[in-house]
Amino acid sequence: MVGVDVLEVAFPAQQCKSRFLLMTCVAMRFISIVHLWSGKFSETGTDSGEKLINAFCEGWLLHRPRPEWLVVDSQSSLRFGLFPEFLEHAGIGLTVVPGEAHWMHGRTEAMVQVAKRTMRRMRNESPDLAPPVLAALVVSAHNNSDKIMGYTPTQWAYGYDPNRDLDHDDPLYANKVVLSSLNRLSSKAGRRLKTYVDVVPESESLRQPLDPASEQRRRERRKDSIEELRRSWESLVSLNEARRKDGLPPVLALPPQSASQSSRGPEVYNMDKYDTFLPDEVPELHTNPQELLQLLRERIYRLEKQQQFERETDLLRVQVEREQQQELQLLQRLQDEAMFEQKCFVIEFDLHNEDSLISNPMMYTKHVLESKGAEVSYRHLAQHERPLFDEAKARELSEVVGSQALRAVQSHEETREALENLDRHIPMRWILTWKPLIPPEPPEPGKPTTVVKDGSRKAKARVVLIGFKHPDLVKRDPVTGKPELSTAAPTISRTGRNLLLQAIAFDMHFLESADAKSAFLQADNREEGRRLWTRGVPELARSLGVPEARLFRIMGAVYGLTNAPRIFWKDVDCKFRKIGAVPHALDRCVWLFPDKNGAICGRVGSQVDDFLIGGDPSSPCWQRYRQGIQKMYNWSPWQSSDFIYSGCRIKQMSNHSIYVSQEDFCNSVRPVEIDQDKSRSDSSPMSPLELSQCRALIMKCQWRAIQTAPQYSARIGMCTSALKDGCLKNLREANSIARELRKSAKEDLVFHNFRDCQPENLSYKDVVFLHWGDAGHKNRPDVSSTGGYVTGMSVPSIMHGRESPVSILDWRSWKLRRPAIGTNSSEGQAICEAENKGWRCRLFWALLYGHELCHGQADALTSMFVSLLITDSRGCYDLLASNESLGMAGEDAKTSVDLLSVKHGLRDGTQCYLAWVPGEMNLSDALTKVTAEAFKVMALYHERKSWIIRFEQEFVSARKQQRLRREKQKLEEKCGVHFADLPETWEDDVWTSTFAKAYQRLTALVWLIAFICMAIQAHSLAKLVAAFVCEDAVWNFPNRCVDIGH
């Protein structure tokens, strides 16, 4: 069985990369490598079947037996085409390893890695070596040096070791003798005399035992050789002692002996020329041969290590000189280009992956420059950067010491307890990073700082514990199964953040943001009972004035502990409750601050250590609350009105409306560069690097869609689902999304205060909730359906069909969990989800204003607000509006049950009403379909930040309206009259109120044309009458004669 795979190796010195075909025997690990192709770094592609056939015949069938089976991976060139057809004609079976079972191809993959590693080493030593020659050297080195069960692949394949010296001149005879006894691969022929290096025992490769007689003879020869070596050593030492007394230099070898003087033993005892150590006196006579043998082995090992060290040093010196010469050439080239006014940039960064840099320097550099927050090494920092991190370390140590989260052990009993429980020790380390500053903040002169001179970034140091080594991390209670270490820490949800901002804007509160400095260290210490210890970093021990080896007891939440975020959240919740705050019942990261009358005068939301704070500046109660919060922790400077919060820029306007955008993030998203883009089709497969970059780009775009851009949710979701096929069209689609994000970077979410267009006495109970639901039937790559919903808030005027401001609060685009039989099935699932999530938003809004959530009172709280459940599905609308037995209606029983749940939410008393609108008026249409028409719906909302809800009595769908518009356009072109600029349904005017429907407008157009024709005919008749009435005059319209004689 032979494994076959294709590998690529880059040759930077030759400015090319080469592709090879590797063939290996799975049992013997005997390999053969054939060169297939060489080209530029940017070139990609696969090899033709004819080339693979020639390589297989040249590399294997020409010199080796025909295999029974070939094992290949899922590469298309090996699975399809001429190559498998050739194997079929040759009587060789082909086995294709599926992508889910890489272990079946593991031996071949391992040989590929070995070959690549060996090629890179040889390439670095000889950069100008041709790729085919390099492949041959790799094959020779592996087949004659690797050991499998004590034998090399060549020995297993041919039954002969070419490295073993035989006295027979005829290799065929030698092979015949060896093959006659496969149990004994050592030659029975006489051996030539060896040097002292060959005195060591026979290699472990000869593992088959010999017969007793042969074993006895081998022991006698070994004993004689050791005695002769001992005599040679003594003779050499005595000779050098005599030469030293005579003032002569020492010799490194004994003079050769004649055959009459010695019939056995080594011909010469040769010492390495680099060995300068010679003993002053004769060594002690060793009666034990093993001791002398061990002495010789140690001597040989030291000499070999010294030779190897000097060889490596010489190679390293040559390589350094060559690199210095290349750098000088590069600098000279940059200077030459600068003279011609060309832009040149010098970029320095740490090199962590040499192979990736050599394979694709441009992509590796791009990846390094785009990476943020990467950890840096202190010893690799420049001299001017180390003081910045020293200052950052000093500031971090002051925070750690001041928090008292760590305490040095204080007694011998505690030290003994810590040493007896080594499994409860957690390691500690430094994490050093660069934090970018946007906009730049240059440091103040004359003061210690962590900011670089240009103010673009600052050094950040953090002392952390390696939390995954916590001893209680995976322990559970033996009775209940509850984890002993609770690590779950809530963070504010997107819906909670949006409703919090909407409440602040609606109440016209003042918006602020605060960040707790070293937040975890400021939490109250509650970890002493867990009996955890650590050996602090040396800087921490020195700052506390204790020995560096001293143990520390973990007392509080130190960064790195898996439960540190939870400890901080519990500490915040406890302190907020003490000053009078009430936690939100649905989102535990939102707190309400009531005044003396029970009205809410302020609200706070937290994202770990980042806080959103909104309150009434004219309320004395809120001022007391605010002062209590400021004294609670050490905060970074509080920001107001315009700040960055969790990657989003939040800005409050003078009318208290709030805008949330991600312009900086969108501008930082860059499309992926595609190699040979124009020459590759959409169906071309992506390389592993391109696939990884495509996933990363989609994840970045998805962050924008989740936070502030619902119009991209469906497009990104479908692009993610299509990545399974690995085609290049998915990467192009991801690049297109990235470019669209950059174009629409200024689009934002708005949370209206609703005071500009409504009376000032508008109450929080008067707002109207809007729940749009829609579905795309079988429009995903796997023929599944897509659901989407949008929840918004508006004012009562929208119920009367007028255009009104709308704030979008929640949205989602997802793959429907159940396969849809028809359109009603998919629409039913989407409407059910829209009603369910809309009900939660109404409940959340009620709790934001101080209402208490009691058992059985949730529906009563949601019924305080008027809401509309909006759909564009006529089938679901009829079922919900006119059928009282929904459980038995419809062809799909599961859809009927979903609609039954929706019907329950629309019952009398809930103030939730069902409405039908055309598809072009359904905001959720943009979250289910990837079409230009669907995208225009959300684009229209972003342009106006308002919407209109108007019920269609005739149920004219969007498609029918489009058809009527096309017919109207054709009629206008035929008549030569255009009314394209007339307002549609957005403004209340006489035209809209009178001619709101399409057929009414068409009738009005016909009457207008008839009136114009009648006026023309009347004018012609008047001219005819004037010819008889006026003498020597012409008729001047409308009613008089003009004399032409004057």
C-alpha cells in the first residue's frame, strides 16, 4: 500500500515555489519524491493528470514493484481525470480518504511534514540548490537514516545496508549471502580493522540473537580490542611525556606498526586535531573493560560536540554576514528610490512564524499589521520602549498592592499548609501589550508616562494568574452536580442596551460613561476561603519587600482567575443595592435608581467594567446617587455626550436623542486580497489561507450587523452558510460586504426622544411598539428557509397612517429551526418569533420604569402598551384574523401550533393588533432576503429614520404594485406626460388624501388628458370664429382682435 500526496516548498533565494509528488510505502516508510512544477509565489493551481502519471511512473513504477493500493486525499487532481483511469488500467486500486477521516492518511501526512522540514533545512544551507536535486537529497537522507524497528527503509526494501562495509567485491554475492539468512542482517564475512570509534557495541539495528558459538567469538574479539586500545592509550601518553621532557611538541597519533609487530588491533589511534588536552601522567590502569569503554565514549562525545559547535558557529557567521549584506543592499535601494521622490516605508515587527513569512511575505506582513493587542516580549523591546513598560509595570504593581488581593504567607503553619497542597498553586505571569490611542494623546513632558512620543499608543502591563490551572475549575458537587466554582458573569444584552438608551433619550436624561480602573482588583476580597496560593512575579516580591521565592495567598479577584468577572459583578450589584438601586428583573446588568416618590430618576448598565450612566441632572436624588457611584471605585475620567462604549460610538444630541455608530470600525475593515483574481472563476476552490481569511472577514462584518446594521444580517448569515463548499465566490461576496460596510460607515442607529413631534406630556405608556416579521422560503444554500424580525418603537401618530419617527430596538436574522413545507410554514415560524421577542421588549420597557415583576403579572405589564404585529403574508394574516380553530387549520400542523401561540398573544386585552402591509413596507424584509428591493427598504428607513404603517384594504402586494407602476410608466411614456415626481404615501397632502390608490391615480390621469384635448379643440374653434368676426385683424387668444394695419 502506497500513500500519495502533493506538497509545496518555497525557495526565496530563487524567487519561486515548487510542487512535488510524494510517494511512500505505508509499511516500510520508504519514500520517493518527484518534482512537478516551479513558479512564482502568487501562482496557484493543480497539476494535470498526465503530469501525475509521468511522476508516478518515474518515481515508483520504474524501480519498484507495482503496489496493490494507492491511498490519496480528497484533492481533485488525484481523484478524477486521467490519473485514476491510468491506475485502473494498471491494475492498481485507488482509495480516497474522506475529509472527516484524516487519520487514515496520517502516515503520508507525517512523511510530508518530515520532507518539508528536511527540505527547508537543506534549502537554508544551500539556497541556490535546484528543487529536483534537493528532493533527491531528501529522499536519500530519509531512506538511509530513518529507523523502523531497527532497520532503515532501504534495508527493509532491499534487504541490504549500503553503509555496512563488506570484504566481498561483488555486491550481488554479498546480497545473496545476506538474503539467504533474513534473521541475521550482519555480514559473516571478515571485517577490516576499525578505529577506536568502531569499538562501541553493535548497533541496536541488529536485534536478532546470534547462536552461542558466534556470541562467544564476538566477546573474545571485543575483549582483545579493549586490551589493545588500553595499551595504545598508555603508549601514546608515555610517548608525549617523553617528548615533553625533551622539549618536543606532543603528537596526536602513534606511528604505524608493521605487520610483524602486531597482527591484530587498530592500525592507528587518531585523536582529533582540535583536542588540546593531554594528561600529565599515565591514567590509572582499568582492569574493568566497561570502565575504559565508558571513558573512551565520553572522550569521543566531547570531541564531537566541540567539532559540531565550531561547524555551526562558522555556518551562523556566514549566514549573518550574508543577511547583513542583503540589508545593506535593501537600504541602498531604498535610498535610490527616495532620490526619485518615491514613497518608501520601513516597518519593523517581531517574527513569530518564519515559514509563513517565507511562503507569502505580503500576506504575513498584512496579517501582522492588522493584528491588535498582540502580546509583546520584554527582551525583544527596543531600548527606548523598555522604560515605558517599566512605568506600566510599576503602575500595575501599585494597583495590585493597594487592592490587597495578594498577601504574603505570614507563619510557618501557613507555609507548611501551602507546601502540602501543591495542587492548589496557580502560576502567575506578566502580560505586556500595546494599546492604541484614538485620537493620539501625546505625553506630558517631564512626567513619567507609558505613552510613546507621537501619542499613537501606550504600554499596558497586567499581572495575571493562569486561570485554567485553577484546582476547582472542573469540580462538581457529588450530590447535585453543581460546579464548585461559578464562573458565569452576566453582561448587558444588546436589547437591554438599546432599551436603556431609548429610556434615557425618552426621559431626556443626561448620558455618561465610566470605566473602572483595574476593576477586578477593586472588588472586595472574598477568595481567602478557597485556599489558593501563587508564587508572585519577581517585581511583586520586591515591591512588597519579601524574598522572590515567597508564597502569596490569593485573597481577591486577580486578573486571570476564571471567576474574577463574576466576583466583580457581584461586588457591583451589592454596592449598588446598598445605595438604593434596584436591579432589573430581566437583565441583571441594569440597575434602576428611584427617587422618594418611586419615580425612576436614573439608570445604569454595565459591560463588565464599562458603565452606561443616565440620570436627571435636575433631580437631587440622582445627584446623591451619582456621588455615591463616583466614590464606589477609582474611575477613569467620566465621559459625557460623545464617547466609545464597547466598540460603538455613542453620541447624545442637544435634543437628547442618541445616535450609535461604528464608523471607525467599518473603516478598519479591509477586503482580502485574492491571488490571480481575474484568472480564477467563482467555482475555484479557496486555499486554506483564503478560507481562514474569509471566515475572519465575515466575523468582523457580523459584529457590525449585530450591533448597528440589521440590513446586513441576512447577507452575512447566508454567506456564512455557503462557506461549506469552499468556493472562491464566497470570498468575493465577503469582500463585497466589507466594501459595502465601508460605504455605509456613517449609517447609525437612532433612539428618538419623541418630544419634537408630540406633545410634551407624552408618557412612557403612550409609545407604540412595532413588531415586523418575515421569512424567505428556501433561499439558503442548503435549501432551508430564513426568518427575520425587527422590533421598533414609535409614537401614536403612526397608528393614523402618518409618517412618524421610529427607533429600532431589536432584530434578528436566522435559519429556521424546522424545514418549511410552504411559504405559510416559514412565515408562521417568523411571525411567532417576532411576537415572542416583541412581548419581551414590552415587558423590559415596563420594568425600566419601576414596575415590579410578580408571578402571573407579566401579561398585565405588557398590555399597558399598544403594539402592532406586522406581516406581509396574506395566508397567515387570514388564518390569524378569521380562524378561531387554528390548531386544526392549515396543512402543516406544527405551523398551526405556532400560529396558535401568536393568536394567544393577540387576544383581547393585550392591546397587540395584527396588521398587513406590502412587502416593500415591511422592515424585516431586509433580514430575510438578499435582493436589491429588500435592501432598499432598510436604506429608506436609514435615510429618513421614520416609517409609515398604512393598512391596504385591497391587499395589493408589493409585486402587484410594482406591476401597476410599470403599466403606469408605459402609459405615461405613450401619452408624453410624466408624473414620476409626484409624492407617494410619505407626506399628507391633497393629492395623497384624494388619490391614495393606484386605480384612483390612473382615473385622474385619464380625466386630465381628456381636459387638455377639449381645451385644444376649443382654441381651434375660437380661431375659426375669429376669421369671420375680425376684419383686417387676427384673433389674439383669449378674447380680443388685434388690428394688423397699425
